[in-house]
Amino acid sequence: MLEDYVAVDLEMTGLRAKVDRILEIGAVRVKRGNTVETFGQIINPRMKIPKEITELTGITDEMTEKGCEIQKAMEEFRQFADGLPLIGHNILFDYSFLKQYMVNQGIPFEKDGIDTLKLARKFLPEAEKKTLDYLCSYLNISSSQRHRAREDAEAAAALFQYLQERFASQEPEAFLPKPLQYKVKKQGPITPRQKKYLKELAGWHKIDLPVEIDSLTRNEASRLTDKILSTYGRMPVV
């Protein structure tokens, strides 16, 4: 049986690793089947949080303004999870955000993992839903606060423990960590030319940008510029 691992969960500004940002990282380190340490960091995404994300998670702009920088949080998490496989509910989704950041920074990050969502689909076909929230209720797994990273990581760890204890003897290979594979391309930072044009464009149209310019990637800057142009139009040529 797998006794040593890190269960992880993220909260993000959206669902796409290429364009959305990490708001919170939560994790628990399990040794010999027992939680020995927890990890939790709220991150300043350098942008305004979408209203629907605040409604879902309870994470506000005021909270993230006091949060740590993404570089610090990710380095601390990388050390926290070093040498251990990752466990998570739909783990590849969270891993995609972690991987995109690491690739952008040129940091090696290759992990093995196990997906509790796949395990639940395989071993709990009778469960009406396979969301983490529903499964915790269905199996009477205590969960203090939903849609917050550390609490969801704790719930995923408890779900994995339950599934492993009950079903690993039937199919032990299903509970072995496998390489997590998510291919991403490195995203370069915004160029000086893009930065200058965005500032001029926002100033001309008298609009406040929803994100700090210096935090943009080249692709993000291009998409934001296109959005402003399609909404407000171009600056006049002098």
C-alpha cells in the first residue's frame, strides 16, 4: 500500500492553465498513512479576482493583496512535495497549473501521481456524483471548508485512504503512482514594446487594466490588447 505521498489542491482564477492564475496552494504530507505536515499559501495573482471565483471560494481581492508572491509559494511547495508522489481529485487539472508555472520559470518538475477521481469512478460506480464534495458526504468523510485548497487537499487524502484500504487488495496496480503527463510550452514575459503600447492604449481610453502589466506573459499581453481594441477601438494615428 502507498503510505507516503502529498495530497494537493489549488484554487485558481479560472479553468485554463495557459491563461488563468493560481490563487491558493494547499497540501498535506502523509507518512506511513498519517498526516505529518500541512501547507497552505494564498497567492497574490497581480490581477482582480473574477466575481464568480470569489463567490465559489470566498477568496477576495483583499485577501490576495496580502498574499505571497507566486515564486515564493511555488518554491516552498516544490520543497514540500520533493521526493513524494502527488494525490489529488482530478490531479492532472491541478498539475497542469503547477507544470505551466514551472516550465515558464525553467524549473524541472516531473511528478508521479494518483487521481482519486479516477479511483472513485472505478471503485464507486454506485455513487451518484463523483465530485470531491459529494463523495465526502457519501462516505461520511469530514470536510471543514469546501473550495479552499488545504481543506480540499485534506479531503482528497482522506478519500484516497478510504479507497486504498477498501479496494487495494482487489486491484493493487490501481493504487500505484504513475507519471503525470502534461505538455506545455514556455510562455515568455511581456515585451517592452507590448508594455508601452498597453499603457498608452489604457491611458487613451481612460480604463483601468484588470491585471498588473509587469505580471503578463507575451501571450496574455497580446490577448488583453486585442480585447481592448475590439471593445474600445484603436488610438488615432497622429
